[in-house]
Amino acid sequence: MNIQISDIGHVIQLAIAPVFLLTGVCTMLMVLTNRLARIIDRSRVLEDRLEIAAHDPYFDELDVLDRRSHLINYSITLSTTCGFLICLVIALLFVGDTTNLPLDRYVAGLFVLGMFALIGSFAYLLREIFIASTAMRARRHMRPRRMRADGS
């Protein structure tokens, strides 16, 4: 097994595209964890308010937050799965080149699975965003309107 520097350079060139994809997936994971943190913070505020006075709107909002957190958790799981699969793709590129094993079908299959996981992650994120914006519009319509100084 005589590995040339030029061979390693070629494999690194092949691995750069999946590494950029991995960077995007990590950015997606940061966005998802920030959204989850905000959901958790809001849930804690509402739970504290429930201890003071039990109001139905708080229960309704907690139900929405619960649904949103489940969707974000699914999205995080799929993004993490995508990242794991892309890491395997990069590893198999190096293993296949250094051992001369024909791993191209495995690399392609793992890449496609990673893309399906990323698509699923975006779908769950989009669903969570729709639920959040629908809940926000519903809360805005429930608020009493303030009267202006001119009485209108």
C-alpha cells in the first residue's frame, strides 16, 4: 500500500464539497438549537404564570410550544443524521482511495441518504415555522385593540 501525496491531495479535493455541506448542516443545527432554546424559555415563563393563575390561553400556548418542540427535535435528529452520513462519506472517500476498494456505491448511497435526511430536516423546520406564525397571528387577533387619543 504505497500512498502518494498526489493521491491524498486528490482525495482531499473530492472531500471538500461534503465538508462545505457539513458546514451548512452545522449552521442549520445552530439555528435549530436556538429555536428549541427559545421554545423552552417561553414554556418555562408560561409554566411559572400557570402557578400564579390558571388561564386557558396559557394551556393552549403550551400545547403549541409542545408541538413545536417535537418538530424541532425531529429536525435536529435528521440534521444530525445528515451530518453523520456526510462524515461517513468523507471517511469512505479516504478509505476507498487508500485501500483501492470499490466503495463508490456506498459513498453515493450514503450521500443520497444524507440528502434525504437534510430534506426531512428542512420539512420539519418549515412545519414548525408555519405553526409558530399561525399561533402568533392567533394571539395578535385575541388582543384587545387600543383606542387612539382621538377616540377612534
